[in-house]
Amino acid sequence: MSSSYTQLLTPLSGPLPSQPLSALQIHQPTTLKTHTLKPSPLLNPPTTTTGGGSAPKLASHSSRTPATWVETLRSQTRSNHFREAISTYIEMTLSGVAPDNFAFPAVLKAVTGIQDLNLGKQIHAHVVKFGYGLSSVTVANTLVNVYGKCGDIGDACKVFDGITDRDQVSWNSMIAALCRIEEWELALDAFRSMLLENMEPSSFTLVSVAHACSNLHKRDGLRLGKQVHAYGLRVSDWKTFTINALLAMYAKLGLVEYSRALFEMFEDCDMVSWNTMISSFSQNDQFMEALEFFRLMVLAGLKPDGVTVASVLPACSHLEMLDTGKEIHAYALRTTELSENSYVGSALVDMYCNCRQVGSGRQVFDAVLERKIPLWNAMITGYAQNEYDEEALKLFLEMYAASALFPNSTTMSSIVPACVRSESFADKESIHGYVIKRGLEKNRYVQNALVDMYSRLGKTVISEIIFNSMEAKDIVSWNTMITGYVISGRHGDALNLLCDMQRVEEKKNTDYTGYDNEKSIPLKPNSITFMTILPGCAALGALAKGKEIHAYAIRNLLAFDVAVGSALVDMYAKCGCIGLARTVFNQIPIKNVITWNVLIMAYGMHGRGEEALELLRDMVDEGRRNKEVRPNEVTFIALFAACSHSGMVDEGLNLFRKMKEDYGIEPAPDHYACVVDLLGRAGNVEEAYQFINSMPSQLDKAGAWSSLLGACRIHQNVEIGEVAANHLLQLEPDVASHYVLLSNIYSSSGFWEKAMDVRRKMRELGVRKEPGYSWIEFGDEVHKFLAGDLSHQQSRQLHEFLETLSEKMKREGYVPDTSCVLHNVDEEEKETLLCGHSEKLAIAFGILNTRPGTTIRVSKNLRVCNDCHTASKYISKITDREIILRDVRRFHHFKNGTCSCGDYW
């Protein structure tokens, strides 16, 4: 950094030697080449001040004595008028007054205040020229401080090494300099060397050392930090700032209870003490404790400052305590210095946005005149988290263009998700190029955002490359990659990654030896991990893995968390264990609307409509006690599905009529589609058709027509099926299932030419049918089967077993339903094709590979066909097995030759 002041000092013939020297070994003093000052016409001295108030006035030249010059210089520095102090120093030297060991510390403090390293080096040359380089330890200590605070640790070390008679301040300056550049280990080494030289540490030393300990690994930091604490007790150092440093140290090492105990033992707590505790609670997610200490602080008669407010607002934000946050905001508005504080503004913006009051957050943002980068980040993040993506992008561009502020890692980790979701931001991958341009591609938070971005763009391979390149992965990194696999449908990879994550944890536990029998905090799955991975278990029907995760959640006291509990209910329900799902539901102490909806949906999938309606009544009763629990749009979608799968047409229609009147919910397109499914599944296809025609014209009817087409497939209604298909192919011409359903309607009714025409049109348009497949969990693997699959290692054995089983079934009365074969081939070939259906292969695999009596659990991605449904009933009776088959719509529990659906699905 250059300075106009350096032009007034004669430059050195070269820079100070820059070879790195040890901070802890004493070397011979470095010889500095200097020149005498040459008179130079003074520029007009700057009048800008760093501190408040007016600068001390200079006496006339004729009346100044050396002592007057020095006193003026020192007075200006004490008042933080750093530029005036430097101008005084220049005038003094140009007037022929030699600076002394009182002048140099004052001017060097001024240089530190304006952070001008080059000017500091020039003053250093004067120090040497006037003979104070070795003779004054005070001046040398100030030089160490200058170089340390200006970021030149190499020259700080050289000056320190050249001090022959180091005092306490010398060591304190050096240790503080090392802490400032985050060389924590070196700072502690310097502290050890200080003790070896029999130099007694002061309170300032202990503050720096405690700060260094707080930034070490928890094990080492706690061990050394306790020693620092013990030393302070031994020498009776109970100064407030020492205690404050220890409070901060314990909190940063994750031991807030130690901080609290120390705080409560100490009687002379000041504002910093209270702020440290409130901040510590907030940073360690103990939000209620933060608010309680804030209340106690006010009751103790202390007036909250900007740090207090910025520390307590995150507690209001995370707890979504909007009213309390507003009270704190009102207090800040009454205090001008708080209302104009950018950091207080940042905390207020974050609080409002986290409470979904984005407009209020923007009002706070607009009211702050001096906007620093944290305030911009808070508003951009608030927009992005609430999915105001266009506003987030506009503000990002404004920050960059109008305010000349460069985005940092926080900015980019917030704006990347907004870019992914924004429709107007077309070239989404270009944001990755901008990240690289800004040099932020190695930042972990930005990498996490990029992993998520590429997963949502369907480019999971790039997500994997970024994830694998990360030098240090945190829990968010693992959760993001697991989520990426889940949203990409790669549930098996998600489960494998969870295992890899736990292996990383096991390695840490193996390599780690705790201190005082205290365990480290390894990388463990958290509630977000479980919420992410359990849907994968549910999708795969991976019950064993789901139970394993449930056990892990119980051991780590997370099973009763409302989000994890809801995911567990969903997992058990989708793995066919409706009883276990209800048990977990009953154990969750505080349920939200999602928890209730999940169980209602579960009852619907299992065809237990009466229980679903009973649960609605329980939910309404709960809502009288807890206003947060009330039926919403999703609740009614789940209820209509339950009524549909149970044949409860009248009950479903009655619910639809009462939706708005009794529950205040306006029917949406999905609700109409559910009612169409309810009517059509019951065979009331004509009534379902009329119901669609009665829908408000502004509503999207694609879902309703799709439900009607599915009903026409079940009941082979060709005429209305064609009408529904024509509407759908106009609305959604690229959806393969519409063509497939129409083709199947034609095939099952014997209209082979029409079916072939539909298939031909699919090929011409490039629309591809999703292949039907089934899967079953066995051991640690999920085995997947396609129709007629010959790729599985047991495929030959499976087909032979099914042929033998088919003969036994026929003797029991089974007649193959060849109408399910949608190909124009002879009857014998149709029967052969039926044996190769994917669900039959999966069931056969389960029977051959599990012990007698074991329940067989199979999942299928499409609707189970009539023949497989009938066959499964016979297989359950012949093999004396319970078979639980989940198709795309519902569950079928086959036992002793019957199905739970009562042949209505």
C-alpha cells in the first residue's frame, strides 16, 4: 500500500531484508541502510481524522520545544487522529527536532492505525538512523506491533529476534502478531519459549494464548486451554478481560456449560462478558439460553449494544420468534447508533427473512445507509432461502455494479441455488465459471452449493467430481451429495454413500485418543441426513437398512425429532409396515401437519380408508390444542387417495363438498384429479367425465384427464379413453404414459391396429416408455428385475422355479389372464410372457433366497397387472408366505390366497 506520507520521508536505498527468520530464535541485529532526511517542501497536511472530535492544535514553530512537539504528537495519537500525528512527525523532523524514544512509539501507533506498511518501514529506518534500533526495547516492541498488525510477520520476527533485552510487552506483541495471522501453533510455541526464559506472562498474554487454544482441535485446545485457566487461577488473575477470553475459548471449543459455570462464578462481569455468553449460546444452537441471558442482562441494568443485539437476534431467527425479534428491533430503532449499524441490520434482515417476512427484511435493508458485505449477504440469502430467486439475482447484480463490493463465499453459496431455480437465468452452469473467476471454487460452502446445483440439473457425475475433490468435507457436504443421489433416483448410491460417511467416522474414532476420557465429536449423521436418506429406503423398500437407521437415530436421541420421526413413519409405511409406522407416529411427542399427512397417506396406500378418516378427526382435535396443526391441501389429497383405494365414493365426495366450507381450503387441480380417480376406479367413468367438464375453466385439467384415462384402462372404456387421451396429448404431448395407457386400452380390447398406430407415433415423436421393473431387498443389496430379465445371476433358476410353480397353481385353479399380454401373439406364448413379469421374478427370488415363513416384500414402479395380482394370491397360499407388493399406487398384502385390497385397486 502506498502513502502520500512516504514521499515526505527520504526513501531507503532498498527494502528491508525479507528472508524469513525464526520468530523464536535470537539473531544478530539486521543492518539497515539509511540516508539522512533531506528538506522537502511540505504538502498541505491532511485534515481527515480517524477518530471523533477536533485534532489538537499545533503551537507556532517559534514557541515549540522538543517536548512540545512530542506531547502534541502523543496527544494526537491518543485521540486517534493518526494522520495529523504523522503530519506533526514530518514537520518535527523537517524542523530539525530529532525524534526520541517517546516520539517513535507515538508515530508508529499512528502508522498502525492507518495500516500503512511502507510508511512503517520508512519510520523503522529513522529508528535505526537515530540510534534507537537496539537501545530502546519500547520502540522495538512498537515495531513488532506495527509489522504484526500490518501483516508482515517476517519483518516482525526479525525485529523481535533482534531485541536483546526482551520484556513482557515484547513477547505479548509477538504472540499477538502470530495470532493475528492465525498461526496458532507458533503462537503457543512462542508462549512456551517465553516461559522458558522465565518471563512472567501477563493478563494480555493469557488473552492471546486462550484465543490460540480456542482455534485448535477440540482435544488439544481443551487440554492446553485448561492449563491456561489453571495458571490464571494460580496467579490470581481474575481480571475481567482474562475471564472474557476464557469464556470465549470454552464456548468455541463447544463447552458452553464450562463458560456458563465460569460466568456465574465471576462477580465483575461487564458488557463484553454478557455479550460473549449470549453469542456463545447462539453459536452453539442453545437459542433459548441466549434469550434467557439477554433477559437477565437487561434485568441487571446493562444497556444492550450493537454486539448484544446482533448476537441475540439469531436466536429469534432460528426459533422463529417474530414478536420477540420485533421488540428488539423497536429497541434498536430508539438508539440511533444501533439502527444505523450494518451488523445489527444484517441480523435483523436474517431474522425477518427466516420468519418468512421478506418484505420487512427488505425495509430494514433499505434503511441502513452504510451497507457492508454481511448486510448484502443477509438480504440475498433471505431472498434465496424463501425462493424469491429473481429478487436475489437482481440484488446480487446491484451489489456488484452499484456498490463496487465483490461477492464472497457466503454470497456465492446463496446465489447459486437461486440461479438453479430461476427460469430467467438460462445458462445456469455459467455461475460456476464466475465462481472460478472469483477464486472461490475451493471454498467448502460454495462447493456444497455447486454439488447441489449439478444434482438438480441432472448432472450427478459433475456433482461427484466436485464432492470427491473437496479437501475437507463437513456434514453438509455429505448430506448434499446424499440428497443429490436421492433426487436423481439413485437411492442405492445414496445408501452406499451413507455407509462411506460412517466409515470415515470409524476411522476418526480409531485414530483418536481422547483427553480425560472425553470423546471427540466425529462426523455423525444428523437429522438432515436421516430426513434425506430415509426416503431412499422407502423408495427401495429397504426395510432392513431403514431399521438400522432408526436404531442409529434412537441411539443419538434423534428418533423423536419431528422431522426425523415423520420420515420414519413414511419409511415404515412405504416398506409395508403400517403397524410400525403407527407406533413411531404415537411416540413423536410434538407432531406437525407433515407428520399427520404422512400417516394419513400411509393408511390410504394400504387401503385403510376408515382409519384415514378417523385420523382426520384426531388431527382436528389436536388442532384445537395446537394451532399449528390443521388440515391443509396435502391432507385432502391423502384423504381422497384413501377413499379411492377403499371404494369409499360417498365419503370422498362428501369430503370434497366440505373442503372449503368446513376447512377453508379451495379445491385445486390435484383435488379434482383425485375425485376423478375416486369415481373412475369405482367404475363411474361417465360420472368422472362429467365431473371434469364441471371444473372451473381456469384450472389445469391435465391431472384430471390423466386420472380418467387410467380409469378407462381399468374398465376398458375405449370411447371415453380416446376423449381423455386426445385432451392429454394436446396438453402434454411428450408424456409417454398417456400414449402407453391408450395403447393398452386398445390392446386389451383387441384393437391391435390402433394400438400399433399409437406405438408408431411414440417412436416418431421420440417418446420413450418407462420400462416396468420390480425390486426386492436381500442382505445389504437391492435386486432389480425387468420383465423377461435374463441378466440376473439366478435368472435361469428363477424361470425354472416359476414354470414349476405355475403348474402347481393351475392345479389349484389358477387360470392365466392373457389379456394382460399386450402383444398380438398366440396364447401359449402369452402364458410364457406372463411368467417373466418383473414382480413374479422378484417374488420367486425372495422365496428361493429366504428362510421358510419369511415375509416377501416387493416393490414395482408401475401398476401391478391383473394376472400378477391373481398369481400372487395363489403363490402366497402354496408357499405359505405373506407377500407384500407395493405398486405405484398402493400396497397389496397377499396371505392364504387373499389380498388386502379385496381385488379393488
